[in-house]
Amino acid sequence: MSKIKYIQNLLETKEISCVELTKKYISNIEKQNKILNAYVNVTGDEALKTAKIVDEKIEAGKKLMTLEGIPMSLKDNISTKDIETTCCSKMLKGYYPIFDATVWQILKNQNAVLLGKTNMDEFAMGSSCETSYFGGVLNPRNTDYVAGGSSGGAAASVASKLAVFGLGSDTGGSIRQPASFCGLVGFKPTYGTVSRYGVVAYASSLDQVGPITDSVEDAALV
């Protein structure tokens, strides 16, 4: 079953407000991230602002867009205007982009609720998520194991229910491998079908942005 459609149904029928939903996710992140280290930057205030906009739209009787109101995460190599983007490297600590990556701009325009930036191998150079400046990511299915990489934080955020979906990048397996390690669906789109603008490059002729989700249906929606 699509978790995205299920949550949107809850929102539209007012069984839960987007603000209430977002607060639940933020609370769970505060509890679990200390162990998993899936997030390197939690954007709670911004998330609640977006959630409030979604609730106002629902109150006005307007239909939600495909990903509107859905709590999600972004890999830390995807540029976010005025939100620190480090590629999990000390070299970029304190870097705040002056523009959004195209993929994030599209999601932002849909009022997707960004919970934070997720951990990764430094500059996406790894397959275990152990080379991050902020420390490694543990696998939510079994914390004795790694989450895989380089989009390990994105996968861990979804597997631990700290995000409905995560956006990662894949050069040679960096979405697919952590998705597999964490029991999820990871999809690398055909090269050139998704904009790479604003994504810090590793190997630009191979890099692609794609989703990590609980189901194939949700991957298709993203």
C-alpha cells in the first residue's frame, strides 16, 4: 500500500493535521537519531512552517498536490537555499547555498515537508556510509550493521520511519545499495531524466537523483 496516499488521505479527511504529523516525525527524530545518525541537520522550524501552509490549504478545501504535506528527507549533497549543505565533509561545513537544486525546488513548490538533510559518505565517495565527517549511519533493521552508502542516511531515515521518503543520489549504487541493506525500494532513474542542477557532483556522467521509499508505488509517485 502507498504510504504517501495513505497519509494524504489522513490529512484531507482531517484525521490528523499536517502540523501534528510533522511534530510526531520531529519528536521521533530527536529520540532515534542519537542512535542511528541518519540526519546531520534537522530543519524542524522550516518543516512546521510548510506544514502550517498545508493545513491552511486543506481548511480552504483545496486538493493537495502529489507530495504535498509528506514528511521527507534530502541527502546532504543536494543544495538547499539558506540550509547548510556539506556533503558530510568538514571542507564544506558552514556552506549555505544561495540557490536550490532543481529537484528540491520542485518538491518545495509542492509543499513537501523537509525534515532535514541526511548523512552520507563524504562527497558520496563510499558504499557503507562510514566515511562521513559526522560519523557513520547505523542500519535501523539491525544496528550491528551499516546502512549502506553513499545515501545511507536517506535509507535509514525511511527504514526507521523518520521520513516517508528520502531523496538520494546514485553514481554506482548509492541509492540502490542502501535501499537493499535497509529493506527498501531504491530507484536510479535513466540518466538525463532528472535534473542534476544543484547536486554536488561526484561523477557527472553517472550521477542521478532518485527516491528511497517503502514501496514501488511510492517510488513512482516521487
